[in-house]
Amino acid sequence: MPDTRERPAMSQHNEEGKFPRGLVIRLFAYLVAGHLFAAFLYLLFTLGDKS
């Protein structure tokens, strides 16, 4: 006799342990933006120290 019970649908999970693509892109963008901001602050403090 075949199994006729409904199985719960996989909502938006592709595979176990994988992050959603949008989250990875956003995390990468925040990391790049954060490092650029830190480099800008470093440049400001370096130039400000020379005077």
C-alpha cells in the first residue's frame, strides 16, 4: 500500500547548512562597506596626525 500521507513542503531551504543567496550577498556587501569605512577613517587619522 503506497504512503498517502502529505509530507511538509520545503519552504525556502535548499540544502541543509546552506545560507540563502541574498544573505550571503548582503553579508559580503556589509563586510566590504565596513572595511572601506575603516580604511577611510584610518586615512583621516593618518593625514590628521601629520599636521
